[in-house]
Amino acid sequence: MIDLTIYNERGATQKAMPGQWDELNRQQMIAIAKALFTPMSKADLEVRLVAILTDMPLADFKAILPEVIQEQLIPLVQWVLASCDLTVQLLPSVKNRWGKRFYGAATSLHNLRFFEFDCAERELYEWYQDTTNERQLFRFIACLYRPKKKGKADESDLREAFDQNLTERYAKKLQRIMSLPEAYAVLLWYKGCRQHINDLYPRIFNSGDAELVEAPAMPAYFGLMRMIAKEGIYGNFEQVEQMYLYTVLEEIDATIDEREAAEAELENLKSNAS
């Protein structure tokens, strides 16, 4: 957090302002998501972000001298515009007016299974083809948020098992109980988690930093699942789909290590033979 003393016409105000994504609270995250997906000039967006992150009463904020905002505060919000590396789950659940909850995937997507990840990537790709299609956005959300499973719940994942056939049904329900800014906040959080995964496994995804609203590439994970299933260690294709995402990625990364070691050994043998 950034400790500030903000001067305005009413005097001085002491504030602690977030200086990175993981320091945001739920309401700040939702407000930032709404601002980022609302058409406005960069100058207006920067002022909006200052207002959100300083979390001051409107009257106090309006009393801040314009030069203070421009010279002192706007430079402190540029991290929001650079990229999103949020991995903490700030919207763990949403509920309807009768109290029924939909639970989201965990921090860093640690409880996401590979099939869920593949479906989420595909639904998100489709939304980026037409970002005015709100139902498609909620189809993406429905890959991550589901009702609580019946019976004794696993505390690491309260959600019922993922069923792709229920995507449209749950998308309709989520669209009724989740605001559009909340959906955008989930999208930004997912992109932060996705970038975290990219950074952990660069040889698998081979991509750099993602822009905040950049469209993803066409998902192509069938080959990755087939690669694991072909070995037979974890079962058939359907069983591999149900493996946790990080387990699959660790296995693929280990396979790359083995392949590179074998190639190095082969080159060494060729060198010695010559």
C-alpha cells in the first residue's frame, strides 16, 4: 500500500492507496473493471482510477487541486493500465435474492481441472469475437462459477462437478445475479491468473505479457491432453480431462525436460562419435 497525504481545500487527508492488484478489495476491483471497459479518454480514465483507489468521499475528491491529481496522483495509478497480475480471488461467490450461491474457481485457478480450463478458454475466445455479446461473456463465467455440490463438500472446491452441457443454463442464471462490472472483474482476474500460469510454464504457452483487454489466440489444447493420454499414466482421454490444470502442466513440463535431455544426450553422442 502507498501511504499518502492528500491536500485539498478542506485540509490534509491521510490515505493508504493500493499500489498493486493484489492489494485491491472487492469493491475497488469491480469499480476498476467497470472503468476499464467503459469507453472514455485516457485522461478521464486516469482521473476515475485515482478516485477509485483513493476511495475518498466525492466532496473531498472534488476539492483536490487539479495539479495535485495530475502531478502526484495520476502517476501512482499507471500500474492498473500496464497489465493485470491479480491472482487472489476477490469474488469467491455470488448469490441470488433467495441466497443460493454460485462459487468461483480458487485463487490462481488452483482447483481448475484441465477440461474446465479448455472450455473457459474457448468461451472467452468466442466473446472476444463480439464483445457486445453479454450472454457469451457469462458463458465464460459459467465455466468458472457453479452451485455448491450436494453432500459433503470438499473445502478445496465447493463447486459441483463441471458439466459442459449446463453452460448455457448457468450462464442465464449468472447473468441475472451478477452485474456486468462484476463479470468484467472476473475476466480481469482470470487474465491475471492466466498470465501467472504463462510465467510458470513459458515453454508450454510461449507468450509474453498480456494486455488488459487483448483478445486471446484460438485455444488449441486438444494436443496437450492427447499427449498426456497417450502415455497412459493418468488414464484415457476423458480421465486426463478431469486432471487438475497444474498437474497436467507439470507433467507436460517434465516431458519437455525429458525430451530436451534426450536431445542433448544424442547431440553429445554424435559429437563424441565424430
